[in-house]
Amino acid sequence: MPKVTINGRTVEVEAGTNLVDAAIKVGVQVPHYCYHPRLSVVGQCRMCLVKIDGMPKLQAGCSTQVMKDGMVVHTDVPEVEEAQRGMMEFFLINHPLDCPICDQAGECGLQDYSFKHGVAYSRFQYEDKRTYPGRERIPLGANVLLNMNRCIQCTRCIRFTQEIAGTGELGFFNRGARTEIGTFPGRELSNPLATCVVDVCPVGALTSTRFRFAERVWYLDKKPSICTGCEVGCNITMEHRRGDIKRYKPRFNVEVNDYWMCDYGRSTFERYKLTPRLTAPRLRAAGANGNGHGVTFTSWQNALDTIHSRVQAAEGQGPEGGQIAILGSGFLTCEEAYLFGKLADGMGAAHRSVPVDLGPEWTIPRHQRPPIKGREQAPNRRGAELLGLSGPAEDLLQGDAAARCAVLIVTDSDFGQAAYSAEAVAKLRQAKFLVVFGWADSPLAQAADVALPVAHHGEKDGTFVNVEHRVQRFERAFPPPGQTRTAVEALGDLLSRFEEGWSNLTPGKVFDRLAGEIPAFAGLHWHDLPATGAALNVPGAAHNLSDQAAEAVSEASS
Amino acid sequence: MAFERVLTRNVGKPEALTYKGYRQLGGYEGLAKALKMEPDAVIDEVKRSGLRGRGGAGFSAGLKWSFIPKGKDKPKYLVCNADESEPGTFKDRLLMEYDPHQLIEGCAICCWAVAANTTYIYIRGEYTKSADILERAIQEAYDAGVLGDSVMGSGFKLNMYVHRGAGAYICGEETGMLESLEGKRGQPRVKPPFPAVIGAFGAPTVINNVETLCNVPHIIERGADWFKSIGTDERNTGPKLYAISGHVERPGTYEYPIGVTFREMLEGCGGMLKGRPLKAFIPGGASAPILKADQIDIKMDFDTVAKAGSMLGSAAVIVMDDTTCMVRSVARLAKFFNHESCGQCTPCREGTNWMELMLKRIEHGEGTERDGQILLSICSHIGGNSLCALGDAAIGPVQSLVKGFQDEIDRHIKEKACPFPHRRYFEN
């Protein structure tokens, strides 16, 4: 592999690596706008100019590749700094500088680089700035808005639609200083990945309709998380202010979603705002009519005691009416699924299905790998099944199996569309005693005899197993409201009522325990789970096959 | 000064427009001779002749051909650059309109030398007459067996197409031209890879100017040594067309041996308009820095003009007398470059725009004393930093204005108006 010297530090890189990437290896940041690791190199922003010994002119770092030994590169010499100052000036002379009202402010490439490489005064004092009248807020599609005045013509968005999304809705129009971005006549930016153009836009020209004016970005707290929209499990950054989630942004993971995520996934946090929350354990007296009469809030202690006693009472009633069932959910974390599995074992529950809804197929393109595809509208059906929850759910949701249940425990009040459908709720309500865990006060939770408020995935730590059997960890972003507890804590308390050894549980402890027990998770530890997740040892899992076979598998599963 | 007209020998002979007439005038002898030579021998002959590209950069044509990789794994192309759009340049038009077969012959020899089976003549969109004449000539050449499946019975296959541009200066830049030829937006590509490796449709491509290719039949027919005997020295050889415009009595395209002095050229076209004194001249098209009247005895060849701080470029000579406002002239050129910048790279897109606005402001008498320095600073930020050569072209006239005609800028600033008789160039 050839060696390259950058600012006096030598590093060995693969032949063909460009200088922007090579510089990162020695800790040197070469400023750039148009270059993106997944898009074709066009070398047109000219911000990444570097000096190479033996070359008469400065060279664009993004389009210069290290091919053989001995290249000596400088990024901190006066010529380069002067060129960077010059480029910054060119970018800013026609930029509106409307940072106070711009959504991008705080995460803007122009702000960052003008602070680092620009000058504090303007020599563009007498001329008028170039504007695009009438092009300040053009909806390119349902989710993306264009403000042409702020554009720096880096063409990342154009290249994204051409090369990643493959739809090519965007193009360059006009030329010279009047060059502008736009959709081709009669088309709109409506591909499933459209909002990614907002992420790749280094300035505030493209903004997300969903996030527009929602929050100044410096007020946002950010935590690494996983999208719960489908089984792909895109890595995201959950950005919230005091527990109010403002947006999901894709987080780079070369194994799963690369730099991208779909627009549907970005919208999934809205369910936490649109659905009412359960905030305290709720008991429903026998014979209550569902209009609020006979429904009382209670303590966790009392609620768990009630469940415990009903389960014990069920043991005396025969198979017709004395059964115990657990209805799982694809939204459970692995740790919760494991504990519910233990609970099912302890109670002798026969039914422990994991119903999930099917959506359209979501596809995320990846680098040098076949695209990853998902249809199930839940992030962790595979994890739940590996941990002991499986089986058909039709008998409970469509049949009358619930009528034979003394106790039916629904693990998630938001497990799917059925939780909101009157027929399915009526079927489940036939159980003599209906327990519902969950964050959502859905119709199902309202019908429950005991409704227990547990945290949603922004409020707890946990792991999900995605469509390719990759286990990925996410972090708690903010505390749950009211008397809501995490399901792991609550289940620990409930399990302790049946047997010893389940008190003071944390997701980490549970994960390490299940890893010791379940072969697929063997050898994994909570604290050293890689940031990109870990592939589980599951026969037939896509990641265990060659790329071609994996493609065949994902074709077949679609 | 006695010399033989080579490139324009058929100008004024309408029979040269037909295949039969061209043959009678001695045409296609060069091609016939080339087809009997080894392709490498043709390249060597052109290399030895010292023929330098007539499009502007002055790169050795033979050397360029020798960069084309051998082997048959990919098709190869010749693209003839007939997108003559630099202000003041109108020499290729003459060659195409009066002697189209000379160009076809040159293209055919080049294709034989580099083993290309396809030629595209990318012609400026406004040149409708030239395109019609060329297409008629190409059809005749097909009918006569000069083009087609067997060029002059040699078994070498060659197809030739005229591709009309849509009126963008940037499509004269070689990679911009290739993009446009491929049906894309005409904007230059990142180099390397150079067109000789990855050019049109991903295949090795030679790109030559019309005038360059027109020289080739004569080199093959009469030998490199004859060609070298014309011109100033080893590096500046052959006949050259000069497109003279501006304040002269008889503007037009003139052929001289390369290296003729500007004074001789001026005399050849009847001297300055109405005998007024010379103030300045642009030796090589809009992108060349302006030379002052004291350079009147300069030899108009590549190296001498470069030494004087300008460039021969396309040899479009624009002559200006003492009634010319230099600020206004340069502002007009800046307007051209701003209008024609493709808009992809930052320094060119923003810099040319800024320069135009600033020069207009100075011309309107609203300049400030810092403006000259700011203009130079903008030029230094554009120069060498842009993606293609258009940025470098745009700064030539501006730099020479500030360095050579600072006094005129100062007069505009002091008098708060243009001191020259007003002519309306900037209504919009």
C-alpha cells in the first residue's frame, strides 16, 4: 500500500484513496463541501485545495488519489490558507447570511468553515447580492423545501438522487452565477429516501418540512438510537429537547444503513406525540363499563400484586378458562423479550406469539453490499423469537382463544394496528383478566384490567435484532414521564414475586444473562457490544452467507 | 513579405467545395499518402513537424496523438473542436466554409494515425452555414469512398458526424464538449483522467481544433521538414490564421507564417481605422491579457507572446485605438465570462460574477480606490484554483487592466464617470 505524507505525518493508505480521506487518517481535516464519501467525486467546490510537492498548482484533495509512494501534501501552508480564505469569500458574497432565521444554523458548513478558514469582514460592500426572487421556499416534494438563495451549488443533492436513490429528480438549471437547483418539469422529489438530501446539503438550502422551525439545533440533545419503523433497524441519532423528540437523523453504520434512512422512518417518532401516554398504573374494577367508572389509578406495588394473585388463582381453573397467555410484540427489546419469556415459563403460558404488521417494502441502499430491505413494521421480531417468544397470533387476535384465558398479558399496548382496532380489542377482552404493558394509552390499554405504563424506546436502554440478525444497542435519551418505569425494572419486580433472583435488574445485567443462556447471543457482552452492532450466530442469517446468496435471501423474503 | 498561402489556398475557389474540385486542386493526396504509411510513422511525422494545437493551449498535436493507448479493447474517437466561440475568433469558420474537404482529409489522417473509426465534428450551434457545408461535403466524401467502410480502398473504416452545439462557450473546453456530445449538461470534467484515456463515451479520444487538423494533410503531403521551414523557430512552426478585428481598416481572417510581427499584420489589413493611434491589442482572443501599443513589434508566435505576459491563444487579434475605454472593454469581457461560466466550480461562478459587477461599477464612476487591489485579489483566488481553464481565461484581461491601465481606472474614480465618449454597452 502506498505511503503519503500529509503535514509532515506519513500514513499508509490503500491505493486510490483520495487526499481528503487520507488526511483524516493522520488527523488532518481538509475542508470540503461537494465531496461526500458515497457520492461521485466532482471536485467543484474547490474548498479542499491542497498543496502537493512537485505540482505547480494547488490540487483538489477530493479528486487527487494516492497511487504510489512519495506524495507529500501540505494543508497548512500559506498558499492553501489563502485559497481557503478566497473560496470562503466566494461562498459568502452571495449567501444571504440569514443565519438567525435559518434552520441549518448551528450545523452549517458555511458557519463552521468561515469560523475556521474565513475572514471576519466583507469586501463585497457595494454590489448587490445575487438573489433568486420567488425561489426562497420551493417545496421540492412533500418533505423537502428549497431556498435557492442559500445554495452553494455543491450538487450533493443532485448526485444523491442520481446515484443513491436512483431516481434523478433533481438537476442543475441555468449556468454561471445564475445556476440553480430544481426538479425537472412535472416531477417532484418524492422518492422514499428524499429527506436524505437535507442531510447531505451542507448549508440551509434544503430543509426538512418536518423539522422546519421546530427547534434551534443547539438546544437539541442527541443520543444514538435505532429506528423502530421497520425490521431494518437503521441507526439514528434521536434528537430531542427535554423529552420532546424533534427529529431522527441517520447515524453512519456501514453494515446496516450506511449514511441513509427513509422518510417513513424519520416520521415514526410522531406516534409518541400523537398517541396519548399512559403515565400511571391503572386498575379496572370488575364490572366497570369502560366509561371511566370503576377505573382507578394505583401504585406499581398494588398493580403487580394484583397480577401475581390472579396468576396464582388461575392455576386451579382447568384448561377451559384457566389458561395463561402472553401476546408479544416486535417492539420489545431483547432484554424485555427474554424476561417475558421467563415470565411465560414461570406461569406456564402456552401462547407467546409476536404479531407484527407488514408494510410496504422499505429499501436502504448500501455501499458494496446488496441493499437492505424490510417489511415488518417493528424493529425486533427476530430478537423476540430468538428469546423464546413465538407462535401464531391469529387464535388470539381473530379467534376466541382469549376466552379460555384466565390471564392474558399483552406486552405492548402499541404492538400494531390491532391495538387500535375495536374488533381485535374485543377479542382480547374476552380474557378473564387482561394485563397490558405499554407506553401508549391505546384502546387496548383502556380495555385492560391492569394497564402498566412502561417506557418507549427513547426512554430506555436496550438492544434490537434486525432483519439480518444483527444485534444493535441503543441508549436512553431522556427519562420516562410520571410513574412510568422501564419494562425491565417492572418485570424484574413481577418475576421476583414468583421466584428468587430477579431483583434490581438493568438491561445490561439482563443482556449478559441472556447471552450466557441463548446460543445465538453466545460470547456477547453489553459493555463491549460494537458500535456497529454484532452479527448473531444464527443459521441461515443473511450476514452468514456470501453476498450473492444474501441477495437471493433478501429477494426471497420480499 | 512573400509567403505561400497554405491553409487558405483554396479560399476564393468555389470549386473547392465539391469533392471533384478539391481533388483537382490537389486534395486528398495527403490522405492517400498517409494510408500507405504506418500509423506510427504518421504520428512521428506530425510530432517532428512541431505542429502545436491551434485552439489555444498550443500543445504538440503529435504528442497528443501518441498518448492514445494502442490495442483494440475499446473503440477510439476523434472529436474535432469546431465550437469556435471566443469573442474575436472566426478563423475556423473560414476553413469550414471555404475548404470543408481539407478538414475532412485532416480528420481522416488523424483517425488513421490513432486507429479511430469515428469522428465527431462538434460545431458551434450558431454556425449553421458551416454545418450545412460540412454535411454536404461529408456526404460527398462518403459517395466518393473517402469515408465509409473502406477509406480510399484501404479497408480502413471511418464514419464522420457533425454534432451541433447549443451555444455555450464552455462546450469548447474539451471535457465540457465531451459531456455535451454525450448528451449531458456541458460542464467540464475533473482531470485526470484525461480524454486520451477516458474521453467520449468512456473511450480514448483525441480532441483537436479545426485549424490543427487542417494543417495535417499538408504536413503529410509535403513533409515535416517543409513545415518546420515556416515560422520562427523549432517550437513555433507552420502557417497560422489570424482573425483580426477592432479598429483596423480591413478586419478579417489573414494567413501568415507563424511569428509574423504585429506591425506587419496591422499593415496587411490596411492599418488603424482612419489612421488613429494604436492604444492596445489583445493578441489571442478574449482570454489573453491585453498588450499595450509599445509591443507593436512583437512576433506573433506562441512563445514570444507568452514571454510578453500574454498568450497567442486562438490568435484572435482585437485592436483598440485611443478612443477605447479600457475599463469598458474589460467590463464587457468580464460580462462574457460571467455569462459563459458553467456554474459548477466556486471561484469561476462567484468570481467572474463579482468581477463583472465591480468593473461595471467602476465604469459607471462609482469605483473606490481599493477596487484595483480587490480585483487583483479576486483574480489570484480564481487563477489556478478553478476546475477548468475558463477561470484562468477570465482573469487575463482583468489583471492586465489593473496592472497596465491603472491610470484609466483612476480617471474613472476621480471624474466619477467614464472619461470616454459614451457608447451604450450596459443597458441591462
